[in-house]
Amino acid sequence: MNPNKIKRIREQTPGSAGVIHFNNAGAALQPAPVFEAVTDHLNLEYQIGGYEAAAKALPKTEAFYQSFATLLNCQPNEIAFIENATRAWDMLFYSIPFKKGDRILTARSEYVSNYLAYLQVAERHGVTVEAVPDDESGQLDLAALESMIDENVKLIAITHIPTHGGLVNPAVGVGKIARKNNILYLLDACQSVGQMPLDVQEIGCDMLTGTGRKFLRGPRGTGFLYVRHALIESLEPPFIDLHAANWIDQNSYEIRPDARRFENWESHIAGRVGLAAAVDYALDIGLDEIKQRVYSLAQTFRTKLTEIPGVVLRDIGTEQCGIVTFTKTGETGLQISKRLREKQINTSVAVVEHARIDMGERGLKDMVRASLHYYNTEAEIERFCEVLAETIN
Ligand SMILES: *Cc1c(COP(=O)(O)O)cnc(C)c1O
């Protein structure tokens, strides 16, 4: 990314003047066009009324579906707006008709809330959930996955990039196996969407979910799902409302045929408009360019971190993204994150309670998670490492 472009992007990111924001896996700093899209709509609601503002914003709320279709290489009717990624994922997962004896295959670094849902459905329906082993690098082992397939596998559901580390799981490889065996494939793309190009045709997933506030730089309280068109009619949402279905006569209803069957009628319109603006903003910069910049910054950052006494990098996998995790001798992750925060450096902390399998077996209680985006700079990395290196007593 050329320096002028970065300069312009930082100017459009007023927050970057006041903080070193390495918490993009938590919630990224919003760019001005996103903030303005949200506040303009809120203002319109304030001035003319919520329903009236929604009617005026209809072209924008409809454009939301096309923006995501462009981002993910799918059709607009395969996209739904949901209030967050967890609910988006739940709407799809709980619509799958599981029966006793079905198997769910997942990854060892699966997102905590997804795993809780597996455990609940396992109890309810007598299905089993199995975490596919990792290969030596720490990513999901494709050969192991293939060897675990049989006619009882109902679903393969993995997290593309775990919330607690730099690992990028081989989503395309998993897709090939799912397609070959005709098994449903659900991908949690929360940390990858906005950080790199995602093409649902290339990945071969049937369903994909993500959030607005992380690498997409959208507003909080926004999320989305993608579901392959051919599948939609076979997936009945766990609950429906007047937007998801039509009340035909006193005793019958009909669920709508597009992905919006998973939406709520009432929703955060300003958030939806803001999220569409965030997708357009990312598309305008270019997802390939974003990925390249994020990966190269993260590589520089990892190299610098290893030069600091006591710091141990904790990222695993062959391909590593903009999420960087580490520990440092003598301080807990929480203490480090707090100390950095006092110097206007934002990070977050990954804890074992949210990654029982992966962090549990690696004997890690907590780690600092420093997640970089394209608007971060080498100078910020320098400053970060300077503060981190300070010895505390
Ligand atoms: C953040 C995250 C989620 C949850 O997203 P919400 O929008 O907070 O519901 C799910 N999966 C992964 C991998 C995440 O990092």
C-alpha cells in the first residue's frame, strides 16, 4: 500500500490520531464514511421519525445485500442482516435438522459460543461433536478430517481464524472435502471478513457468518450471514416473525424463500446502513491489498516482538494473519494489556475459558492479543515494543 494511501486512510480514521489501536479483532476504529452513514441515519430518525427515515433509506438498506454479494461473490438473496455474528451463526446452526447419531466435525480452535451450541445440541438430540486434530503446524489437519468422514457426518463447522490467535485454518481445503462428500459446511468467518478476500464459491462453504465491528470496521451490533441458495428452503429458522414468514390464512404460513428468512423485522437500520458503508469502503481499498498490508505489518511486528526479552509468540499454523498473540515472563496478559492501555495502546486478552481445547492443552491461561489492521503503521509497532519492553517492578 503506498504511503499516500495510508496517509489518506489515517486521515479518514480520526481515532488513529489519539490511540495506537491494536484491537481490531475486538472492534476496529471506524472510518469517517461509516461513522457518517450511521449518524446521518440516526439524525434522520431524530428529525422525521424512525419508520419514515427507514423508508427514505430503503435504497441504502437494499444496497446492503449487493455490497455483501460483491464482497463474498454470491447473490444478494443469499445474504441476511443479523444483529451479530453469534446470532447469525445460531440461526443457521439451529435450523439444521439433526437426529440421533449424527456427527458434527469441528476444529480445535473453534469459537467458544459455537462450541457451547454443539454441546447443547449434543445433549438435546444425541449427536456427537468431535474436534479434528491439528497438524504439526497447528492448523486443522485435512488428512485427519478426511479420515473421520463417514455417512453419519451431518455437518463440518469450523472457525476460519480463531478469535485467540494468528492461525488461518485451511478453509478451501475443508471445502473440497465437504463438497466431495456432500456434507454441509458452515464457516465462521468473523475474523477473516474484511481482513482478506473471501469467495464463497472458491471456499466451497454452504453457509458463512461474520460480524460488522471487527476487520470490516463497521458499527457495533451488526452481523450478517450467507447461505447457499439451493439450501435455503431446506433450512427452517429456529424462530420466525412477520418479516421471515407470511401469514396466509388463519392456520397457515409460508416462510420466505430467500436468506432474509433468518432476519428479524425490527433491526438497527443505522447499523445496517453503516455496515454497508463499511463493506463499500473495504471494497474500495481492495481486499487483496488489505490482506497484503495486514500480513506484512504482522510479520514485522512478530519479528520485533521476538527481540524483547521474555516475550514468547503464541501464534500457530502455517499461514498467520494480523492477529498476534504473545506472553511475557513476569506479567500476566491482563497486566500487560492494562499497562499498555495506560499509554493509549489498545489490545485485548485471550483467556483459556474461551478456548478450552486449544489454549487448555497448550497450558496457556492468558495471552495478549494485539491485532493489526491496514491503517496501523511501523511507527506504532516501534512504540508498542518500546512500551512492552519496559521492565516493571
Ligand atoms: C467475535 C467472534 C464471534 C462473535 O461475533 P459477535 O458479533 O460478537 O457475535 C464469533 N466467532 C469468532 C471467531 C469471533 O472472533
